[in-house]
Amino acid sequence: MSRVTIAAPHLTVEAVKEKIKTAKSFRPRQKWLVVYNALIEP
């Protein structure tokens, strides 16, 4: 059975989307996408 990733809701979905857009390279963008997915559908 797989584990469920849950993000703490201290950032809004819009704030995370902005972080994804302003990420300068692939690695930070990938990390923010993980947070985004955890917020949207854990």
C-alpha cells in the first residue's frame, strides 16, 4: 500500500502556481509541482 503525501495548507494553490511559474530551473519547479499535487489531490 502506498503512502499519501499531504502538504500543510499554509500556502494557497495560487501562491504555489506562482512559485512554479517563477522557478528558474527544473529542480525547483519539480519540487513545487510535488507540493502543488499534494495540495490538489493527496
